[in-house]
Amino acid sequence: MSAPIRHIAEFNIGILRHDWDDPRIADFVNGLDRVNALAHRSPGFVWMLGNDDMEAAQLDAEGVLGGHPRTASTLSVWESADALGHFVWNTVHRQYYARRGEWYDDAEQAPGPRMVLWHVDAGHRPTIAEAKARLDHLAEHGPTDHAFGWDAVKAQGWQAHRCGEAA
């Protein structure tokens, strides 16, 4: 019997400096549809939690994300770290990533990692609770097979970061 096909899940979270309708983050807000549409068209893209479901999870005061009204997060699945890395570092997404300091509030952000990766079986669609548990695991235990970040992927010889990621 062959091993199941494995994909990579990605979750990131942050707290915006300003409300969603504040003109100081208008470039971020106005770019979301463009960046998400590009993700959907990118080679290796599998799935992303929809905007309505993500917004509901972000605003749920009883939920695992805490209900902060300026939370911005993404939960997606990709065929491989290379596919995800290509999208993150070698498309217009990189321009938005480079401006994250303008839009995200470090003082409001909980300490620890803001992004986590983990392997999932093909066909699995992670939940917000699963994603937050993986992020918490990474914060508590550092990179493991259960939850890791870009550094662990790069240590395994991943190539895509060399095409665009700044050191």
C-alpha cells in the first residue's frame, strides 16, 4: 500500500494597526481580492477558507482567534512548500508582505509566531481550531513535524525561497 499524498497547510494571523475601513490600510484591504484571486490561480494551490467563514472566525468572541475586530488571517492548503513559496515570494504577494509593517500592529499581536505550516493528507480541509492549535504548538515547542515555519522548510533544502525571499 502506498503512502497517502501529503499537502501543506498554511495559517497566518495578525492584528491590523487600524480598523478595516481606515484609509491608512486601504492598500492592504483593496489588494486582498487581487492577491487571493492570484493564489487561486497559482500552480499548486488546493484550497483556501472562504472570506465569509474567515471573517466569522475572526470576529467570534468565543472562538479560538479571540474576536479582535482588526484580526486578519489566512488559512490555505497547497500541494507543496515549493508551490506556496513561489506564490509568497515570487508574485505580487511579496509586495504586500514587504509592507506588512505599515499594516500590522506588533504591540497588539500576541507573542510568538504569526504563521505556521503543517502537512495534511490530500483532501483534508483544516479548521480554524486546528490551525490555531498548530500555531500554539509551534509557539510552545518550536518547529516539529507537527508544526513548523519557513526556517524548517528551508533547512530541508527547499529551493523556492532562493528565488525571491529576502534574508
